Amino acid sequence: MPHIADTIRSLHASLPEGVELVAVSKFHPVEALQEAYLAGQRLFGESRQQELLQKIPLMPEDVRWHFIGHLQTNKVRSIIGKVALIESVDSERLLSVINSEAGKAGVVQQVLMQVHVAREETKFGFLPSELVDFFVSGASAKYHNVKYRGVMGMASNTDDDRRVRADFEEIYRTFQSIRATAMVEPDFDLVSMGMSHDYPLAIAAGANLVRIGTAIFGERNY
Ligand SMILES: *Cc1c(COP(=O)(O)O)cnc(C)c1O
């Protein structure tokens, strides 16, 4: 799979300073992840709990994992403490379960709050105003076993670059509004947006984590 290693190396060389690559490896076999690892990739994104748990013991210990998919509350316990970051906190109910499971496990779980801006489809997440409110109102402060690290979002799935750019800008503005509330700490500093087809626009709008799957590993066979 020379394509994987080449793409990892060229992404590492071309992403701007300060932008980190999440290699989205869902639905791909562990051999593909190992190929990426050998090319220098250490951060992987998975979107299904069971698949993640199967892959973790098969990869070297210095791999960091991000959970990036919709997470069911009954699956939270099994991944707490095993992932560096849960990027996809899409409801207060999920957050509250993450908080209590982290408490029981004696860890602080780092999270991103998922912002919903895309126009179409059933995408998960908080509306921008809802999410800003969650911090302004102080509701965020009751969860002591999570560490808020930033926001995650997706743009509308369209060829219209103006729409995509506007979506990314809205996610970034939401991030800035939350920072401006002073209800978060200085390490609330991560903006995860941009996938294979739109990551350059996301970076232009302020992303510092990009989640790239297909461009590295090829099409997924569901
Ligand atoms: C699958 C997935 C990606 C990667 O998408 P590609 O188009 O394959 O790069 C990024 N983010 C999330 C949340 C995903 O589920």
C-alpha cells in the first residue's frame, strides 16, 4: 500500500505549522494503519466503538486515538481513558454520561463539542447559539471530569465552495464566541474541521485539526 505512506508524508510536509492530521482509519484493516504508522502517523480517528477497541491492542502504544463518530451513551464506558479526545460530543446527555463514567474511572476525559451548521441531512451536534449558551449560562461548569478542548464540525456536503467556506467560518466564530465567554480555559484551543474533499477550506477558516480518511486510505467498503 505505497499510496498510504506517500500520502501521509506529503500531508505532513504540506499541512501548515500548527495543523495536526487525524488519519481517519474507520473501516480500514489494521495493516493500513500500520502502513501509516511507519510513515510517521501517530494520531488516528475512529468512529465505531467496537472497531476502535479491536484496533487499539494491535497498534503500538504511542498511537493516540480520537473518537470522531456518534457515540451511544451505553458505549461510553468502554472507551473512557482509552482515547485522547472524544471529538464528537453532540448532546448534553452524552456529555453527562462521559462525565460520570470518567469520574468512576478516575480520569479527566478531554472532549470537543460538536457544532451543527451543515444545511442538509441529519447531522448531530449543538446549534451554534445553543452551544455558546451552554457555556455562557454556566451549565458547562457542572461537569468536572471532562476537559473542554474546543469544537468539531462538518460543512455541508456540497460542491459550492462558498457554502462550505461559510459553514467553516460559522464553526470558527462559534469557537471564538465560546472563548470570549471566559468560561473555558486557555487550552480550549482546538478547532477540528475539514475532511478529504474540503480540508484546505477548513484550514483557511482556522482549523487546527483536520480529519482525513479517503484521501489517505482510499474508499471505504461498508
Ligand atoms: C469519516 C469521517 C471523516 C473522514 O472523511 P473522508 O471524507 O474520508 O476524509 C472525517 N470526519 C468524520 C466525523 C468522519 O466520520
